[in-house]
Amino acid sequence: MSHILELPDELYAALQAAADASGSTPLGWIAAHLEHVEGPRTLADLFVGRVGRIQSGGTERWSEECGAKFTDYVDAKRRGGCL
């Protein structure tokens, strides 16, 4: 079964430009981007490209700023293209 969508000219032009830029067709571009609407399948998918830390809420420190130092280290590795 197929359906017809009516798009304003400016929206279709933007869609065509995005499809051309990715080497696809408008239909292919829409299909590729709808896969992301489903949401992440794993925690790794959910947190891809993110760096951070979790604060436990406790007041005791086991080490001096170990979470901040580790986060800075991982972020520097990511920016350097090593992750």
C-alpha cells in the first residue's frame, strides 16, 4: 500500500537538499531518519557521545576529585578522536 503526502514547496526543497547532501533520495532520507525515532536499543546507544559522572549525594570523599579528573580525561580522549 502506498500513501501520498502533500508538502509545501519550501519543505520539499529542504528535504531534497538534505537527501542530496547525504547521497540519498527524499524517500531514503526519511526512512533513514525514522529509524532513530524508535529510540535507543541499548544503554550504549542511549549514551553515545556523552561524557559525564554521577554524584552519589554523599558528603564523604574517597579521593580528591576523581570523578571530575576521570571525566576530563575521557572528554579529552573523545575530542582527540581516541574514543
